[in-house]
Amino acid sequence: MSDTKTLIQKITEGIQEKKGKNIVIADLTNIDDTVCQYFIICQGNNPSQVSAIVDSIKEFARKGADAKPFGTDGLRNAEWVAIDYAEVWVHVFLPELRAFYNLEHLWADAKLTTLPDID
């Protein structure tokens, strides 16, 4: 479990390094039949920032938690990029797509932790 906590910390540091906003960690550990234990959801202002956040997440996770993603999807458009770290899935959105899909609402029974933005 401590490995997962370290991974979550490194992922959030990677997001914050590139000024990702509205970071929410959804703890799904008490929900049956989920694809992972945690979702980390954040946003960037434009596709370039979304791509930079994704690169930063991968670097921080690799260096700080010795973790490589099993897959990354959505980089071509960089509007919604999903990164699969098995127990942790990261979703990096453009604001309008995040509002549209509203993952936090879909997983409303999860324990949600919102991190303050770093400016």
C-alpha cells in the first residue's frame, strides 16, 4: 500500500510541476468491481499543457516511484489523456471535456480529496 501512496504523491507532484489545476484524488478502494484503486483527475488549459502534464507525471512516477505506465491513451488530441498505472489511473483533461464527462460525479461514492492549486 505504501508503494501506491508514493506513486500517488509523485503523480500529484508531476501535475503540480506543470501547473495542472483542480487535482482530485478519488479513493475507490471501498467500491466493489472497480478497474483500479485510485483515480487522479486534473486539467490543463490547452493541449500543449495537457501533454506537458502527462510527460511530467511519467517522469516523476518513474524517478520517484520506479513506476512505468501500462498504457497511455489520448495523447494525439491531448484533450483527455488517460494513464494506466494498474492500481492508479490518471486522467488529464481540458476543462470543457472534464466538465462534460464529470468523472467525480460518476464516482460520487468514492472518497474524494481535492488538492489546492499551486500558482
